[in-house]
Amino acid sequence: PCIDMVAASGLRCYAGLFSVAAFSLLQSLLSFQPGVEEFSAGQAARTSPIAAVAAERRYLLYDVNPPEGFNLRRDVYIRVASLLKTLLKSSDWVLVLPPWGRLYHWQSPDIHQVRIAWSEFFDLESLNKNIPVIEYEQFLTESGGPFVEQVYVLQGYAEGWKEGTWEEKVDERPCLDQLMYSVDKHGHYRGWFWGYEETRGLNVTCVSVQGSASIIAPVLLQNTSAKSVM
């Protein structure tokens, strides 16, 4: 296991992502062209009225290990929702629901299974009664563009967990494995972002974690001022 209890929850570990699970395709609220590399981070945020309204809002994104099935992804959502409740005690946060893509048990090759909205399976109005949630397309509109300001790669500790008293801890550490991202000519990180090839990460940091999902809260509240964190 890569992160003990966090890993057990199904949170993505090979690219262990926070910045903290066949549907029809979302109608895009904001269209991006393949040549979006020339789009500057924060460019639309300076001009979009919607982005201006959400200026103080912070966005929590997450992903799950690719092989995990539907039920575990649903369970991970519950754990990340608990983390968001902790964050909401300190500031205004919203959970960005990770678009669905092809799962192992989805065996229909003739169906395009990428960029699929949560609203195809779940009632978002009901989800919002527990915590504030939005679809990824809405995040693109509010945040001003296809950029995630801070990506945290969750990993275990190089020294492992030694026998004795259990201790919850989290530390920024050198990456144990090769990052699943490449750096483009603008210094942005390219990788898997739910099939949105135009999405980029602006900063990537590896974090060693041992504990429950809520142990990440101090990192998100104190170690970064990024508006969007995965």
C-alpha cells in the first residue's frame, strides 16, 4: 500500500492526486481548442464575471486509481466529502467532481466513455445538501481556464511504517516514483486530467502521507494559497 489508510480509501497513488469516483457526455460550458497551450493561466479569470463572483472560492479536485470500480469510487467520494467539511470550517471551498471515464467493467467499445458528468448517475442537488459540489465543466468556467494551480502527489514514506504506536503524519518529500506528468514549453505539467487534454497543472509537489484523508487538511489550508488544489 502506498499511503496506509489513505491508500486503502482508494485515493489515487501512482499519481496520488488531490491539489480529494456509461454516462452521456457533458455539454461543454466552456469550449477549448487543441491549441489552448497559448492560453495564459488566469487570463479568463481577469475578465469573466462568473470567475469574479468566485474569486474567494477555493476548489478541491481529486482522482482515483484507474483500476478501481464504480462502488469504490463512490466510497472515495464520501471520504473526500468528509475532508471538505473540515476545510469549510476555515474558508470557502467547493468539491469539483472528477469526470467519469472508461471503467474495467464498462465493456461497450462503441460508446464514447470519457468526460462523463456525475449528473448522469447522481442527483447533484441532493449532493449539495451535504457539501458544495460542482461538475468539472463548471470549474473551468468559474476558475477562468483549464489550469489546476497546485497538484499534490500522495505517496507513502520511503522508510515505511514501523511497528509500534500508530502516528498520523504528512510531510512534503522528494518524489519516490517518476511523476506521471511531462512539462510543456510553458513550464506547465501535462498528464491525465479525466480526458481533458487541454488541462494543465501549474505546480506539482509530492507529499508523504500516513493517516486518514483529513490529515491533508493542514497542508491545503497552511502550505498553499492556490485557489485550485488537486
